[in-house]
Amino acid sequence: MIAVDTNLLVYAHREDSAWHAPAQARVAELAEGRVGWAIPWPCLHEFLATVTHPRIYAPPTPLEAALDHVASIGGVDALVENAATLAAITRAAARALSLPLVAPKAHGDALTALYPPEGIESAAVVKALKTEFASTVAGGQGRLKGKILRIAHLGYYDVTDILGLLGTLEIVLTRLGAKLELGRGLAAAEAEYLRSKT
């Protein structure tokens, strides 16, 4: 997946930029192409803050025009659609592995929060994923500290990232004593992906 940088967005949008033409061509190529891409939320925020700031550009871009530009290239839509896909395949894997969702009915797509198997602390899962596989998941906060796992989907993540994470999660859970069938969650995630893309 390609993460579109703030500078590229700014140059593609601002016709007064010396790099406007090549930046606009690259953004159009991404928007019309088949390669996965997204605008990370921090870059979207920086883009809006930069082009609408009167001390940076005279005249600044009106906020509505800046938002229209992002919408015209499908940036936000692509980011949200990608997160929905990643959340759906993660939830499918969680169901297959009998890992209960924290919010089974009112979940969003920005992240998937789930409980580890009984008897396994989430901190042990987080640490093992980071240590052995350099994979990052978050534990819970506040009253959920040590009780849940949070897998992010919004931003610079793609299907390959999540499938890899799900496979390593199965390995870590097995090593920590969970009784599960290796590959079951991954197979469910793959099936969900195929279902959603047909």
C-alpha cells in the first residue's frame, strides 16, 4: 500500500506550486490505478492545515475547496473503504478463533477490539507479537488494561499487513497456551476477503 504524503497532496492541489504538474499527475495515477493507496489521517490533517493557512498561502484555499479536492481523488473514501475491509476480515478471524469482540454489535471499522482466550493476558500477546514478529497491536486502557487487544485498521495498513498479523497472532496465542487450530482464523479472513471482493 502506498501512503500519500502531505507534500504530494499540497503540490497536487496548489496550482501555484512549482511541482504542481508532476504531483497532480502522480495523484491522478494513484487514484485511477489498481495499486492500494491511502491518505493517512495525519497527512490529511496537515494538508488541510497547510493549504488553508493564510500565513502559508496568499490567498489560502477555502476549507470547503480543500475538502472537495481530497474527495475528488477518493482519498477519504479509499481510506474508509480499506479500513472496512480490514475490520471485516479481522472480525471473521476473531469469530473463527472464538476470540470475543469487545463490541460485537456496535463495532466500528477504525480498529477491532477483542478479548484474548481465557487465561491469557493481553499484555503477553502484545509483547510476544512485538518481540518475535515486530507486529504492533495495542492493549486496553483504563479498566480494560490487560484484558483486551486492539488491532488498528485506519491508516497505512493493507490486507497483507492484517493477514500477516492474524497468522502471527495465531502462533503467539498457541505458544501462550491457547487451544486453537492454526490457520483457522487466517482461512476465515481470506474467505471474508474473497466474499467481499466478488
